[in-house]
Amino acid sequence: MLKKTRFDGTLLTDMPPFSVLMPLMMPSKCDSTVFYEQRLDVTGTLAYLKSINRELIKRREIVTLFEVILAAALRSFALRPKINRFISNGRFWQRNAIVFNFVAKKELTDEGQEVNVKIAFDPGDTLVEVARKVAQSVKASISAAGEDNERIVNFAGRLPVPILRIALNAYNWLDRHNLLGASLLASDPMWCSLFLTNVGSFGLDAPFHHLFERGNCHIFLAVGKVADERVLAADGSAETRKLLILRYSYDDRIADGVYMGKALEYVKDFAEHPEKLMEPFELTPELKAEHRLKG
């Protein structure tokens, strides 16, 4: 008998019949990945960040463009609960927290070690609160607290391949049958709402990244570098704007194209107008019921 409860989500029993069939017709994330590109004009965003950072820096705080993207994505998740679902063993679950993961480097060099930063956000977090949580989490991940995870990974990496394969298969089997505890997955990057990579910080263009079959993350977002682009202004003259490209890979089984499209347009709107993210957001009773968040 399949266990019908798990620590990170609530089983959805009222899914439309066609949605129920989708994991059977497309059993893997690879089968159902959709790739989507978004072009953002961040000229005003960068000017706004420069303005608010003049005051924030007095408190030894700062907001970056990447944190604007994080906050915009968080607000989109808050407004569109269906994108915070996942599929486990062919069943749909509503995730009970909004959890983002990204990779940070201890040093910005080729040899700099990478660490995963996994953060649970409140749907009402403002832009400044998101930036504050990011700063605290990055600091913890590159400190002694983060070294515990590194030791586990280093130990696992030294195991013989056959033993490691058995262990990973057992781990994934336990997850599919809802038998893994919260402590095992608390820091595992593959169990999250959204996985991001900020390659723009290295001066790179955003790739279309693959989804990981392991875990229950169904959306991957790559953030590229800011580039100048010459465009025509309303009066017909040429002007230079700051362009940022986001590239998404997402599991089409989670939500239909119209619903997901609206969610991604929210990301664009909030990223291009970050002042909207400065005020706390309060979920309506309807959104609260649909989210089924814990805590």
C-alpha cells in the first residue's frame, strides 16, 4: 500500500482526468520538458536598485539584480499556486512550502568550490526581505554549516560505483513511496520549487538547462548577463536599453500552458517593475486554501 502522506506536500485527489493521465503518457521530466525564453528590459530596474541601495548600504545591506529575479519568481509562485506542485510516483502533490535553490561559488575562480543554497521563502516576503534571506543563507552555506553537506558529498563520492548506485536507487525508491524523512531532504537541492543558476554573474548568456530526473523540482530558471541593445524609442530615435534574458525549462505536466504562461509573465512584470515588490504581499483566503502551505 502506497503511503498517502509525505512531509513536503499534500496529495491532490481532485485533479482533472487528463492531468491524471499525463504522468502515465509522459512518465519522465525529459518527456515533458518545455523550453521558454524571456527578454526583460531591466534599464529601469537597474536604476531603481541604484536608488534604493544608497539607503540600504548604510545598514550594510544591498539588493542585486539576481535577488530581484528571485523576488519576482517568489511573487509569481504566490499568485499561481499550481506551479508549486510536483509529481511523485505518478501522483500530483501540492508543495507545502516555497523553496528555491541555487548554486553559489565560494570564490569567483575556475577552482572555486560550489555550494548549494536552499531557501524557504514566505509568500509575502518583500524584495528587501528576500535579499536579506539570500545573504544569510549564502553566508551559512559557505561557512562551517555548509561544510557538513560537503563532507557527506565527498564521502559518497568515494564509495565504489556499484554501492553508490544501490544507495541512490534505494534513496529514490523510498522517496517514491513517501518514506523519506524531512531531515534527509532538508538540504538536498533536487527537492525544491525552483532551481536557478545565475550564469550572468560570470558574464555568460543563459542556457536552456536540463531538468533533473532525480528529486521533485519541475522548474529550472537560468539567468544570463545584462547586455546593451539598441532599440527604437517612441519618437523614432535610437536608444540603448539594458536587456536581460531568462531561459526556463519546466515540466509541462504541472500546469497547462496558459496557466504557466501567466506565471512567467508575472516574473517579467515584477522584475521590470521591482517597486511592486517593496510592499508585503498577503495571500487571499482562496490562494491560502490552494497553496496548503505549512507554518
